[in-house]
Amino acid sequence: MSNVTLRIGGRNYTVACAQGEEDHVSILGRLIDEKVEAMGAAKGQNEVRSLLFASLLLADELYDARQAKAAATSVPEVAPALERIAQRIENLAASMNSA
């Protein structure tokens, strides 16, 4: 186990992490700090409330990213079905023209 000190909202927090994960945890801490700093006027909140709001903002971004990913992965699944439908329409149009 390793310890990493994160500076969030002007305060230091020491957290434990697995050996080799120190850089990753530091990056995550900086993301949280950026959210706390971006809240600006909400800085007057107490520490727990500030961290809660920063967590909610990050969770909202994660939710949006997951929704976008889900939408992007569903497009390839729909494409073959649309191609089959288009082919049926073309076949029907061709049969109507030959009749």
C-alpha cells in the first residue's frame, strides 16, 4: 500500500492506494479539486458539502459520458437493420416497376 496526499479545496487529504496507482489517484484528486474550484461561490460551503457537490458534478459528467457511449454503441446495431429495410424497399420498388 502507498499513501498519496491530495490537495482539494485548499486542504490536504492523505489517502491509501495500491502500489503503482499513485499517479492515477493524484489525477483523480486534481479532477475533484478542479470541480471544487469551479464551484466558486459555493466555496463558502463546509468541507463535506463542497466535496458532495463536486462529486455530484463529476457523477453528472460520468452519467452523460455513459449515455453518449450507449447511444454510440447502439448505432452500429441499428445500421444492419436499416440496411435490410432499405433493401426490402428497393426490392418492392423494383417489383412494382416490373409489374
